Amino acid sequence: MSRFAAHLEARHLPALDGLRAIAVGTVIAYHAGMWAVPADLGVSLFFVLSGFLITWLLLKEFQRSADVSLRRFYLRRTLRIFPAYYAFLLLSFAIDRWHGTPWSTGYSASAIGYAVNYYNALHGEPITSITHAWSLGVEEQFYLLWPLVFLLLMRRGIVRARIVLLVVIGLVVVWRSWLYLRTSAGSAWVNNAFDTRADNLAVGCLLALCAGEPRFERWAGWSAASPLAPLLTLGLLWVSRISSAKAYHYSVGYTIDALLLAILVVQLIQLSKTAPWTWLNWPGVRFLGTLSYSLYLYHNWGLTAGRHAPGDEGVKFLAGIAGSLTLAGASYVGIERPFLALRDRLERRFWPARGRLAHPAPTSEPIAAQ
């Protein structure tokens, strides 16, 4: 068994929380005013991780029982994602109304229905208190559709499933490129819509379906032969994302970035216990990864509060980070953990024979939640 396949059998995937911390950190840094930080790479990393981890869990269940319990899947997703999200919406609605910026009916409906991504796409990405919820809409639409599609595909064989995913990735690239380069859709649609970002999730799904394949495992081992190998991948990511034209980025660039991020995930899962990557498993980093969903939800409110703190920009930034961590911690302890406990009790009651899943699933912590 290769190092990569062996790591996937662990109760908790190494480097997972570290990767989540990196993803949410890039988003927070960008929204804090560090415009050179590519926040969209953080969101793309969340998408790849979500596709990979959700599919890996579905695949393990299918291999055990030749079936997938859709009721169990949707129960887990609902209790993991919905309570914190709707609490965040309620708070955001109240604050905006108090500030004299009430939400329109369409805006409220899109927020409640996890369709902020299409609201943004149709309205030119307006800057609001919940603009960033677009990625949660993309992920929720993925969670709604993918288990059903996965089950249908796997009943026809894993090879067929891989081929379909490759076709989907190719079709999304063509569709997004045509929209951006040949129509007036613009960046708002291609950046936010599920139909133009599904390739990032599909790359993660394909990664999970290839894991364990002998040829893939040989490649995985080769890709992490040196602890410095991720630096090359990061360099290629930098070139792809930063040193390229908008026409490239909004057409094939998103897909190239997702493929490079998938390679980075494969490398770091294998190398996270090797210098210089051991920091991915440090307690503080793992803690941030655990809070990544809540941090993604509340970081804008935390940063906004920090901007009102007395002092220079550095003090305001630190105050914003402190505020974000405080809000995220309150959400995790007061909302997420109780519902996670409820989820576990319901699983033990209704699916006692299946027990707990092999290791945590993500969500959308933005993103990916356990």
C-alpha cells in the first residue's frame, strides 16, 4: 500500500485541518485588504477538498454495502451545515436592518435557499454582508446533486464514473470559456455560478475515485518523492493564478488551478509529517482548520468590527482577527458542537450497525465541515 492510500485509511486525514486553515486564511487575508493574496485559490481549495472527501466517504460506504444511505448523508449534511448558516443569516439580517440596509425579497430568498451564488451572478457581485456565501451555495448545490449521481454512476462501475467526471470537467471548461470569451456574461457569472465552478468539485471527486488505483498510487508516491515537491506545485499555482491574463483565468485557469491544488493535496497528505510541512499538523493550525467553516461565515463581521478599533492599521487588523475568532468560536461551541452531538446520537439510533464514518467529511467550510 502506498503512503497515500495508507493515509486515506486513517481516522483523521493528516494535513486536512492544515489545508482548511490555509484555505480560509487566504480568504480572510484578502478581505482584510491584502489584495495580492489570491482568495479565490482558497475557495477553489475548499471545493477540491469537498469533492474529494465527500466522494471518498461515499465510495467507502458503497464498497462496504453496495449502496449509499441517502437519508444518512443528508441528515449529516443538514445538521452540520444548516444551523450555523441560518444563525449567521439571522444575525446578518438583523445587523443590516439596524444599519438601515434591509434586504430585498429576492436577496432574502437567495440567502435562505442557498442561491447567493446565482444572485451574485445575476446582479454583478454586489458587495454585501453575505456576498461570500456564494461558495456555500455552490457547495450546497453539489451536496444536493452529487450523492444521487454518484450512486447512479457507481452502479455502472467506477471506470464509468471516472469517465463521466472527465467529461463533466471538459464540458464545464468549454461552457465557462464560451460564456466569458464569447458572450456578455462577464466574470460575475463564471466566478459564482455552479455550472461554471462545478469542475473544481469534479476534480476532487475524480481524485477520490482514482485513489487506490495502482497506476495512480505509483504517481502519488512519485509526486511526493521529495519534501520540496510541493514547492514546485505552489510555484506553478502562482504562475497560473497570478501571472496570467483574465481571459486565461476565467476560461481554463480555474480548472488548471484545481488540478494543481489536487496535486498539492496528494503531496501534503503524504508529506505532512516531514519537514518542512509538519506545521500543518500543529495544534494551533488544526484548531483554525476546525473553525474554518465558522471563520468563513463570520470573518467579514469580525474584520468590520476591527476597523472601528482605535489605533493604526496593524492594530485594526489584529482586532479584526480577534473578532473573527471570537465570533467563530462562539458559533462552533454554541451552535455547531451541539448539533454535531445530536447528529451522532441520531446516527447511533437509526444506523447502529454502520457506526461512525471512517473519518471526517467536509462541507463547505466554506466549505468543508466535518
